[in-house]
Amino acid sequence: MASGNVLHVLYNDDDILMKAVKELRSKHYRIIEVYTPFPVHGLDKAMGLPYTRIAICSFIYGLIGLSVATLMMNFIMIEDWPRNIGGKPSFSYLQNMPAFVPIMFELTVFFAAHLMVITFYMRSKIWPFKKAENPDVRTTDDHFLIEVDAANHDLDELSKFLYDTGATEISLIHNEEHA
Amino acid sequence: MSSHYEAPIREPLILGEKSYHDISVDVGAPILGKANKSWWICFSIALIAFLWGLGCIVYTVSTGIGVWGLNKTIGWAWDITNFVWWVGIGHAGTLISAVLLLFRQKWRMAINRSAEAMTIFAVVQAGLFPIIHMGRPWLAYWVVPIPNQFGSLWVNFNSPLLWDVFAISTYLSVSLVFWWTGLLPDFAMIRDRTKSPFQQKIYGILSFGWSGRAKDWQRFEEVSLVLAGLATPLVLSVHTIVSFDFATSVVPGWHSTIFPPYFVAGAIFSGFAMVQTLLLVMRKVVNLENYITIVHIEFMNKVILLTGGIVTVAYLTEYFIGWYSGVPYENYTYLSFGAATGPYWWAFWALIICNLIVPLTLWVKKWRRNILWTFIVALVINIGMWFERFDIIVICLSKDRLASTWTMFSPTFVDIGVFVGTIGFFFVLFLLYARTFPVIAQAEVKSILKSSGERYKRIRESGEDLAGTATDERTSNYAARPESLASASNADATYHQSTVNADALVDTETKKAEIDLMLAKIGKYDPATQTADDLKKISGVGPVLEQKLHQLGIYTYDQVSKMTKTEYDLLDEIIDAFPGRAERDDWAGQAQNLKQ
């Protein structure tokens, strides 16, 4: 990217935003990012974002939780200190398993939920003391902002095109990081 | 837009002429404004109750649980009653946010935030009781599986009491994470709306720097869905396991296979009653009647009816089976002829009247849509569900298998104090929450505004396109926009009127000059001193056309009222979709009327 110019294009309606994203994509302009105040359904598909794999992560974390529960209870109740509780001796994990099902379930959920949320926070880079990065404060209220890569494009032509898509405000950002 | 379609027969969930910005304003208002007097009065009462309870807890722990009214026969009474009552209340929040999410119920969005808050605060109260009941709460860490040398022995994984430890701590922590993740975008909204640097800092930290990128939202929605899928069996498991505390014992009346489903239904029943109690007050105090509507209240009343019906069937089954078994002990359980006529008859009938009879009035549509009656029924159910747990625990224990040990239970002031203290603590937390947290999941409500908002339903049914209808004058400040992007190369842009932003519409300098001439004639709009009028009120002007007029610098009726054929022709020339019938519809005349 030669110039490093980025356009911040604001829209104030989600339907107009969706149309604009589709038009931008069909004209092969590069959308760097879209900031929205609420989840706009279908926006990820319109932008061509790949599916998120976080649910698969959660499934794997759940399996880890189930294994931890099994190994822990097998060690404690069967191997390390077997006890005869109410006339029910602890011979094997499988025989005693019905009593262990509740905790196997709880730990599966515990691991799947917490590790998934931690993965989400890490992947989306959100955590306490993280500084917000939305370029305009109205994008958490009722505005939608598209960051368009303006490098190697005629600015006037591009901005006219963007206003035609229904943009309400456009500002030019000379962003050194993108250069 | 077809994506916003909702059958017209469905009642709107958001009332009034709300735009996206209105939602931000309404949800932010209690946080950004000052607390009123009634809030301070409620908070003081709750704080006093909490402090009294704290005193009773300190007395209990320092002296021993002998200060409670327990005796050799009745070893569990108010403490466990309160524990089960609070855990039950803590079921509605996750049910609303998780189960109703899986069923795609849009009405959950206005109430899930507060219901989840209630869940977390209620589970905190519930957790206090087993810990105090240990007598030596500083040894509470013995319930976690730590090697023998740190405690007495390994914990017993066969015991339902230990399952409870895992179930409730998983439930509390997962609910907390679910709640907080949903809060991030709303904290971000407050962070970006507030003008106080202190609030900006605090809400900046609380929002974890949420920025609302498309990818973040995609993950956010996936995480919400998976958490809902995990929390649904979790919420069912928690009260199932609480019921195991009783069902795996041999006490008559406790030893019952019906307990798990019956406890879960009862928990949802009492949880929704508590949600109604809190929200009916809150919607009034923080002016959210347009979001938590009578439709929401009716839906919750229907859930109360359903779960109340399940509980009723369980009561009748218990009563019948106890009688039909012919076992003499069963005549002293909490649902039996012996209980109804014995020394605890008042507790038995309190249960029957509060949980079985009073909720039946909700079958009448007029009553379940009556706010005052709903509030009364909710309070009655709260009381009834407390009695249900009291009956199960105390009545069943008071007449166990050995007749010589039969006895009664009477609470001491400490029992009562601890219970009142947890109610105080609960309300302290809830009142603080109502002042500092966005009490409605505003991001989610915004996502259903176009499908379920009253205004948008009307626009859609009139056959108009919803695109462009979200524009809000207060945030879309066209006048503040730089004239042209390439203002460096287009230096003469400043010659044109600063309220005109017609770059999208006007391509030649001649036309810009013509617009300037027009504005000179009809008057220039000054955003500093004037307010924009709703041009859509003029017949023939829709949201899209209004936006175009705004781009040309036309904002007020006054301006439109001065238009003549010359201006109409110019507009016709500039705006593609101009209806061409402005003259016939007599915009100027209409605007003249609207001006007055």
C-alpha cells in the first residue's frame, strides 16, 4: 500500500450498511474492518469473513473437562484412597461411575464454557485495561463504520461512490500503521 | 428488508417511536443521571437489613450454630430452606438467557440482563447458607478435592452434597461469565456516551476495550449460542442435584424419584416470580416501560402458569402416592392428610394456597395482563415457594420414623435475622446494579428493533422500505461533516453553504451554485440555533428522500414552506427518486400547516 490512506465511512442504518458492503465488495474495494453497535445479521457473510471455529474449541475443551473429571475421581476414589461407603466398595471406576456422573457433567461444562470464553477474549483481544479501538464513539450507539482501504484509489471518485451507497460522513485517515 | 420480517400478528416488543439512539439514551439514563430519593430510601432499608443479617452471621459463627432453633430431630430447617429457596430463584436468569435463546424468543432480550443479575445475586445468597452451616466456615476449603494432608480426607464423590459444591460453583461462575460477556458491548456504549472522565475510565476497564468489530460480533454470537447450549443442561442439573440432597436419603417424603423434575419446575416457577417482582418495580423506577412491556409480563406469566402447573401435578402425585402406598410413615410427609391436619397445618395450607390456587388466576387473560395483580401473584408465589421448601424440610423431619423423637421447630431471632439479612444483601446488590449497569441488553434489543419495534412494524406494514429509517437527527450531524474529502484539491468548497453535503447528489459547480441560490431564498438552516423538523410528516416524503433533502441543507418546515415551482424543478433535477409531484401534493402548503 503506497499511500496508507484509509477512509472511515459512517452509515446510520444497518440496511444501508449491508447494501454498501455488498456494493464495495462487488467493486473490489478492500474493506479493512467494520464497526457496528450491535450484531448485524449476515454482515460476516457479506464481508466474506470465514466461519468462526470457537464452537469446535469449546467441544475440545469439554472433552478435556470430561477427562480431567474422570482421571481425578479415578485417582481419588479408586486408586489413592478407596473407601467402603455405605456398603458400596470402590472396586473399579466403571462400577462406581453412576455416582460420578454429576461431577463428570459439571466439569465438562465448566471447562467448555470457561476456556471457550477465555479463547474468545484472547482471539478478539479484549481484556481489562485494553484500550477501545473503535474510531468513532458513535459506533457503539447508532452508527456503523466501514474502514475502506483507499490506497491506490482516486479519493474523489471513491468518496462519490461511497456517498452514493448512502454514507453520511467520510473522513480520510493517514494511517501510518497501515502504510 | 425481508431479514427484518416479523408476522404482523405479533405484538411489538419495543413501544413508541424508538430509534437506535433512543435505546442508548434510555438505557444509559439511569447510569448517567443521578439517583433519586426513592432509590436512596430503598438502598438504606436494604443496607440496614444486610447489616442486621451480618451481625447475626457473626454471632452464629462466633458462638456456634446452637444459636439457631435446630434440635436433634430437626437438623436442617431455615438455613437449608433459605438455601434451596435462593438457588431456586437463581434459576430464572439462566433459563431466560439460555433456554429462550435456543428457542429464539425475542422477548427475552429486554429482560435477560436483569434476570441474569438476579440469578447471580441469588446464588451468592444461596451459597452463604451451606458455608455458615458448616459452623467453621474457615474450613470451607475442605469441600474442594485437596490431598489428605491438607484436610481431613479426600472429599467423597459419592455424596450429593459434594455434587452440590461442583454444580453450584460451576453454575455461578458460568452464569457470571455469560452475563459479563453480554455486558461488554453495553459497557462500551456507556463508556462512549459518558462525558465524565472517571466514568470513561471505569467503563473502559469494565468493557475490556470492546470495539465492536464484525469478527468480534461473529464470535460473540457464536459464544452466546454455545454458552446457551451448555447452560441449558447446566441449569437443569443444578436443581436436580439440589433435589438429590433429599431424594438420596431415607427420610419419608424426601425419598422420592419425582424430586428432580419437580424441583426444576419449582425453581423456574419461583425464579420467574422473583423476576416479575423486581422488573415490575424497576421498569417503573427507571422508565423502561417501553422496553419491558405488558407483552413481556404476559409471557412471563405464561411461563409461571406452565411451571406452576407442573408443580401442581407433582403435589397431587406426591399426595396420591403417599396415601396409596398404605405406608403409615407416609401419612406424616409434607403432602399428606396428616400434614394438612397436623400441627403444621398452616404451613401446608400456605403452600397449597400460594402455589396452587392463587396462580390459577393467571389463566384469565385480563388478570395476567394486569400489572398490579401480576405483582401480587408474584409476591404470593415467592412466599409459597419458601413454604414449599420449609414444608419439605421441616414437616418431613418433624415426624420421622421414630415416634418418640417427634418434635416441632421454632426459629430463633438469629434464624430470622440471617434470612432477612440475605434479602437485604440481595437488594443491596440489585440496587447497586440498577444504578451502575446497563439494565437492558441494549445491543441485542437494537438487533430486534427493526423487526419487533412498534414504529418499524408500522413502517413495514405501510409497505415502505426500512432502509434508511434508523437515521437519528441527534447523532447524524451532517453539518459538522467536512465538505469534501479531497478538500485540499477542492479549496473552493468553503464557498458553498456549510449545511449542504450534497457531494453524492451534485456533481457540477453550477448545480452547487443553484443550491446556494435556493437556500438564499428559502433560508439557511443553522444547526446551532434551530432544530430540524420531521420532514417525513409531509405526504410524499419518505426516510430516503428526507435524507437527500438533508444533504441539500433542507431541514425545516419553514424552508419547505417557501418553496415554489423553481425549487421543485431543481430538486427534481438533482434527486433521482424525486417523486415529481411535490407541486401537486403542495409541499409548501403542507409545511406551512405543519409549522403551526
